[in-house]
Amino acid sequence: MIRKAIKGTEFKLKYNFINFEECLNQFNKEKSVHIDLSLMPKFKNEDEFILWLAGFIERMTIGGKEKLPPISNYIPKGFKIDQAEIPVAAEPSKEENAEMIINYFKSEDFIKNNKISS
């Protein structure tokens, strides 16, 4: 099925045949195909299944859009930063937090959107 779907695209299959039964029954470090089907989500969890399937297809094919290089490639070699140089935002005091929460519940936006019965 994957072979049909990628026909005519820049993608190519890495392997002509994958013995799924062998992958399930024994894990061999020398094998070029490493598949753990126990991690496959149920099909009814459609979003999770699609993400898993996309990752599976990515491992079984070559070609297509190249992955972005790691962000470390963009950091100059001699760049260093100390913990002291990282700016830290001041946390509001507990009194300020409490006051902000009380003011929110008294605000027109809250009252308008959440009709409170008196």
C-alpha cells in the first residue's frame, strides 16, 4: 500500500520487504529494520495513529523534504552564556496575584460572559 502511495513521488522505499512477524517475535540488533509494533496506537485514536504512521513511513522511506539541521548548527563555536546573564522575570507577590484574581472576577468581561445569578 505504501509502495502504491509513493509511486511517482520523490520518495523511495528503503526496504523491498519487511517481515513483520519476525519484527514482532525477535529483536535483533543486526537487523536494519527496527519496528516496535507494541507502540502502535489503536486506529480509533485517529490523531495518534496518524502521527505513528507518519513516523513509521518516515523510517521506511528516503527522499522528500530534508529535516532541518539541529539548532546547535546556528550557534557560533565560541558562544558561551553564564546563568547570571540570563534575565529573570520578577514574579509578582502573592498579594498581587490574589488581587489580580479578585479584580478579574469583578471585571465587566467576566460578568458579561458569565451571567451570575444574584
